[in-house]
Amino acid sequence: MTSSSSLSATVITSDRLRLRKAHDIDRDGIIELQTDPRVRMYLGGPRPRSAVEQYLDAAGIASVANRPGTFVIADKTTDRLIGTLVLDRRSPDLPGHVTEDGGELELTYLLRRDAWGAGLAFEAATAALRAAADELPDQPVLVVTQTANERSLKLATRLGFQRISTFEAYDAEQTLAVASLHLFKA
């Protein structure tokens, strides 16, 4: 495995969702994700709306999901942004790894509050991990979340991730969970 191997799919679909690149129509949803205090409760808190708007104006909406493995989660019928999902390499500079060199695949996601509780994060994560399992060699996949984020930890467990350690980062205890990519082969 090399740190450059990542998911190349640009669109992934499931029963209710389409994981795709960002479009201009996603602007309001992206701003909402970044500024909502409850959505960002375990991510350092909400970002100032003006800072998010300035970033989007300078970088463009497409920059939000232009890297491989980075997606907008959209409703399959309406194409409305529900959230974001990233399946990319965890920087070796960050704490929380299961290999000596780091750079493992890491799954992260954010959903709008009105999408919570409907199984959409599970569906989006499963679809992305299955696409990765079909495309990439077997390797560890990480989930790192604040230990206080019980909903995220329950989702990781439901997906098949095993909690293996905790560590301190960003002034809070973080939980590291891992699964093998081959577990998600369809």
C-alpha cells in the first residue's frame, strides 16, 4: 500500500443517496454544516459564517469535494446536500494510527441535523467503504472521534469498526477504531 492509493470514484450511489462532487447549489448546505453548533459540537465548535463564506468565495464550491475520496452526500431523488463524507489518508503527523508509517485510510463524515437518525450516515459510509473495497487492496481503515461523541462511536461499531485505543488531541479524549477494508466487500 502506498499513501497515494485512494478511492478514485467520483460518484457512488446507494438506495437513497448519491455521493458526488460539490456543486454551486450546495453552498447553503455547506455553510450550514460548518456553522451549526450541534453538528460541529465534537469538531471544535461552529466556524464563523463570514469565514466559511470567505473561504467558499475564494476557493469555490467545487474545492469542497475535489480531492479523491471526498464527497457531498446528496439525496438521490432531490440531489439536496445532506452532508459530506471523506475517505482519505490520515496524516502521519496526527496522533492515532495502527501502522508504523501512518497514512491509513480514514473515514470522516458530517450530516445536517435534519438528516440525523434516519440511517443515512450508515448508508453513505457503507457505500463509500464498499466502493473502496472493490477498488483498493485490503488495508486498515480508521475512524477517529471524540470519546464523548457516543452517536459516532455507535455508528462506527455498527459499521464493524473495533475500538482499539484512546489518546488526547484538541483538548479532548479521542477514540481510535479500526476495520479491515475487506470487511466491506459486497
